[in-house]
Amino acid sequence: MRLEYTQNLRLEQRLVQSPQMIQAMQVLQLTTPELLDRIDAELEDNPFLESGTEAEEGPAESSSETDETPLEEAFDLDEPLLEAFRGEGPVGRAGGDTEEFDALQQVAAPESEGTEGIMTELRIRDIDAEEIEHAGLLLAQLDERGFLPQGLEPMAKMIDVPVEELEEALEDLREVSPPALGAVDLRECYLLQLEALPGAHELAEAIVRDHFDELLANKLPQIADALEIDLAELREAIEVLAGLDSRPIAGFGDDTGALILPDVVVVERNGEYEVSLTREGLPELRLSKAARDMLEKAKGDKRLHGFLMKKLERARWFLDAVNHRRESLLRIATAIVQRQREFLDYGPEKLRPLKMQEIADAVGVHISTVSRAIRGKFAQTPQGILPLKAFFSGGQRTSRGGQRSRVAIQERIKAIVDAEDRSAPLSDEEIVRILRERDGIKVARRTITKYRKALGIPASTMRRSY
């Protein structure tokens, strides 16, 4: 074995991400609420960053008047950063006229306090503490619909409590909540509600008790024959069932709606669409003037001076990242709006097929940048508040030379189904034929089935009206 030194040439490509690049990518994919949290954290941690409000509330005198050392020598900074340092321009705040912006739409306040409201009702009644505890355990076992699919027996064995005691607790719950709370399945849910309704509903109860599967399959003639009634009587009973609630816990949910704060605002003015970013709550960020004195005084302490220089560098990176996010999101949103003008004018049926690569090429960035920029972002448009991701859709060419997006095809299917004769609903094969003959769109039957299910449209047998 011989040891020796050798020289070799090797050519390779390697992606090296600097800390600045990593931070820019992280900030780019933040939504507005997430960015606000990130800004607050940076302002608290880094003395070299300040918001516009802090700058206005600071001391009136400028510390630069007592400094003999020029900024260039004290900080060795480039001109763009010096301008930000001198306060000649805010950094990181989106511009644009948002007079017509109405992102904070009214959200209904919850009418109850969730399941805790039910427990509060129980506590003010003359009920044993142990029974209230059992009721709380039952509420914890409910699924998202308000059902107990496993029933009471498995739970009684699990907590070593007689089934009778759980039944009493469940009865107490139903006295202060919907009567179907804790039902095992949908059939029992309907039966419990029918029992609680005033008056007699014997026919509706018979349908649910003895012919529920046929009802779900829309086999109305078979049910009418079995019960020896005509379809008119059957329809009257079904109207009673239609007024029942299939989710007894729905009225006691903990969240009545999530607030969406759009990041992009699209407004039509004089026939053109203007794109701007929301400024709601975003502070003006700049480098702190007071922190300059801290750095100057720390020159005699190398360790402290080095620590402050790192903070300054981090502040600069963060300002650059916020600027990059603002500029990239605005350019990408503008490119999207330019390509989806017909959608903004006329609605979903005019949404054109659009891929992220097309936007990436138009803006001059990598496709991953587009993906990060639209992540979790919403736009307020004339068509409503929509996720930016909704503007991207696959599609296919028509026999007439045009293109239809997947969303446009789905909207067309919905329109065809809405206009059909309910006594003879269209099958998926017939929808395929209509799209081919009237719109020049060639799609497979299985594609129609997939789109129909995505739209929540039942099969033709379930849509038939007798």
C-alpha cells in the first residue's frame, strides 16, 4: 500500500443557499397575519429595527447632530440602506390605494359558547354533580355531527359506569340541547326529532324506521307501494323530513366562521383592474436611529460591537426579505390578473387554464417562488374573496380551437344539471354528449363523474323527482 498526493479536476453544480436567501423564502410564503407576528417578533428582538409609530413617538432631537463620524464610516453601508437609515423612505410597507378595500367583513358573533354552553345550562339545574360529570364525558365523545356512533355500552365499560346512569345523563343533555344529540346514526337522529315535534307524524316515522335505505337511494315508487300510499302523500312526509337537522351539534359549534384577511386587492377603475397589497396593520419598518448611538458607543468593546453588527446585518436581511415579499407578490398577482381578466369580468365559466410555470416565466422567477408567494394568500376581487391558488387551473382544448379550464367545465356541468328535467335527469353519458355537441369539449365519462362528485351533485337516480 502506497500513500501519495494526487490532483484531480472535477466539475459539479451545487445549490448553496445563503442565510439571506433562506430568510427571504421564509418571509415570502408568510400570509399577512403571519407576517405581522414575524414583524412583532423581530421588533422585540432586534434593536436596529423600529416601526414608523415608534419613530414618531421617539425623542425630537436627532442623534446625528452630535455625531462627528459620517454614517458611511460608522456602518460601512451601501447607499440604499443609508437612505433607509436616514429615514428618507419606509421599507417593507405595501403601497396602493385601498379606499374600496373591505376585507374585515362583518362576521357573526357566536350565539352560544359551544358545548360549554350546554354544560352551563346543566349546572344551573338541580342535577347531581356525578350526573353532570357523566354528561361532560358524553359531550367529549360526540363526533363532529353530534352523534355517538359507538353507543353507550362501550363507553360504560370504558369508564366502569352502569349504562342506566349514562342514559339518564344523555336525557339531561337532550333537555337543554337538540333532542337528537347523542344519536347512534342518522336514522335514530331523525326518529328522535320526529318524536319531539308537535303533532303526529306516523307516516314519516314509518318511512325512517322501515324504509330508510330506500329513501336514501331515492326509491320513492318502491316505498309508496310498500306503504300502500300514493306519491303525493309520500312527498308530504318527505317534506317533514327535509326540515329535520342531520347535524344536531351544528348549532353549538365553537367557531361560526373563520376571518379571511386578503393579501391582494383587485379593484376595477375606468375599465382597468388595479392590483395592490393590503396595508391593514402592517407597520412601516426602518433601521433605528437610536441604535446607531449604541453601535458607536460599543466600538471600544469588540465583543459587544460584534454582537450589534450581527443584529444590524440581521435587520438589513429582514428588511430586504420584507421588500422582496412585497415586490414579488405584487408582480405575481399583477401577472395573474392580466391573464384572468375575463374571469374577473364574467365569472368562473371564463376562468382560463393557467399554470404556475406561465406566471413564473412572465415574472422572471422560478416556479417555486410562485408557489411560495401564493401559499395561503387570498385576493379580494369583483368575483369575491378567492385564494390565489384558485386562479390556476388545468384545462383542455376544445374542437373549436379554444381552451376550457377545469373550473369552467365544472361550471358548465353544473349549469346543465340545473337546467335538466328532474323527472328524467341526465346521465353522465348524456352530459358527455351535450358538452361535445354544444361546447366542443371532449371529456371522458369518468371525468364527468369525478367533476360531478367534486361539485356535490348526486347521480341521476338520486336526482330524479317523482
